[in-house]
Amino acid sequence: MDKISIIIPVYNVEPYIKKCLDSIINQTHTNLEILCINDGSTDSSGKICDEYAMKDNRIKVFHQHNQGVSAARNVGLNNFTGDYIGFVDSDDWIEPDMYETLYNLVKHNDVPVGVVNYFMDTDTQSLAMTNLKEIEAERITQENMLLYTFKREYYRGFNSILCNKILSSKIFNNRNLLFNERIEYGEDTLLCTMILLTQDCMGAYADKPLYHYYQRTSSALRINGSVDYKIEGLNIYKLIIKLLIKNGYNDVSIWVKRFYCYHASCVAEKAINNNDNTLLVKMQREIKKYLKEYIETNKQYPDRIERIYKILDS
């Protein structure tokens, strides 16, 4: 079996890290390298990682001052030795056969990227993502990989996260493919796009939920309630639109423009609630940039179009 390097950024996850690590060390694919990057935790997270490393020599722990999740993941990307790379967030966990399934996918289809479905977990439920449209072929072209990533409403089990995927280490050979350490929101979406745009990047998908993506209430409130995060999301989508157009994927960029409009509308609503007319006018301009694409991709949702026009008329 080829070695899979699993990169885990760790920061103040004392209540969750044991469950995460237990789910990884008990994988049916046993040839693993588990890279835990303790990003300046102020609780016992780093100590727990060290304790696990003492019991399992596949685990390597890196300690650094707090620099953010992107910097932590980059430590992993700069130190892995495996044939494939996976990412797991330290408050998430995985099913026992996740990496065996992903490994078999990429080997059987001779592709550099493998993708599986996932669960969205909260404190009260575990919900498997459902694709509204079927992904018919197991082996997927580069264009369809991008389409499934950004037609998110139709292919929710695919998504732009990296945690439900494995990537051939060859993708990262002689390339400057790292997380952007200046951004805190949407960093995985940007790198995922850059990876899928590498030459001949095909993939394979299994519609089997194997990753548990845990949504902590505190994190959800912090992100959903923050104008700064939404604006950062706009900047990420702006970069992605440019990348797609530059590489000839104009049709795919339409779906990213749809997200761009949606994020701008969310910021606009917050501006209305906060009586911030300057921000509202700015977001109205942003919405108008891709209003045509937003309407085109939401024809079956007249309530969404009505909402956008209401914001523009505010």
C-alpha cells in the first residue's frame, strides 16, 4: 500500500482531538503518516498530540506559535513524505474505511484526486449530504471536477473542501501550491481550485459519506455573523473567477459569479440592518457586476431573484 500523509491543524480542540486521532489511527488503510501541527494551542491539545505520538510512531507533531490554520497546514505540506495527501480538521472525525476507499478510487481509475461524500454534523444530528443530480461516471474529467465543485447546490456531496479528498503528492511537485496565509476564510476553496486547475487533473468520486464535518456552534456563529468573513469570501471568489477565466473555464466561472452575488447580498443585508449606507451602496455595485449570471442560474428560484432586487432597491 502506498503511504498517505494526513495533515491535521490543531488549535484549542481539547474536547475533540482524541476522537479525531482515534478515527485516523484505526483506519483500515494502515500505511499512514499523521502530521499534527499544534498552532500555539493554549489548552492541552498539543500535549494530547504528543501523548498519541508516543504510542503510535506514524504520528509526527510540530509545535509553533499561533499563525493561523493556513500556516499550520503549510507546515504539513512542507514536511509530508507520503504518496498521497489528505486533510482532516482536528474537531472532525472519519469513518474507518475512508482512506482505503479513497485509495482504491484513485488507483482503480488512475487519477490524482479521489473524492467521497461526507456528513454535516452538529451537536444534535449527523446529516449525510445528498446530491440533487447524480454523478454518473466514477472517473471524472477536469471540467466536471470544477463544475461539481461550484454547482454546489446540485452536488453537495462533492464541495470545495479538501477534507473529503486525497491528492497525489505529484500534484505538489515543483509547484507553489500552498495555502494563502493572509486569508482566514475560504482558503481551502482557493487551494482546491488551484489544484483542480493543474494539468490533466482528473478525479474519481464515490457517493459514500465517510467524513464527519463537525459544525461547532461557536464557529458557525462567528463566521455567519461576521461581515469581514463575508467580504473575505468575496475576495476569494474574485480570485477564483479570474483563475477559471484565465484557464478557459468561462462556463464554470458563471457558478462562482453566482456565489459572488450571494455573498455580496449577505453583506448588503447586514449593512441594511446596521444602517451602513456606504457599505450597502458598495455591495449593490458588486451585485450588479454579476446580476445577469445570478438570475440565469436561479431561474427556478423566483424568491431568490425577488430578494436580490429588493436589496438593490433598498
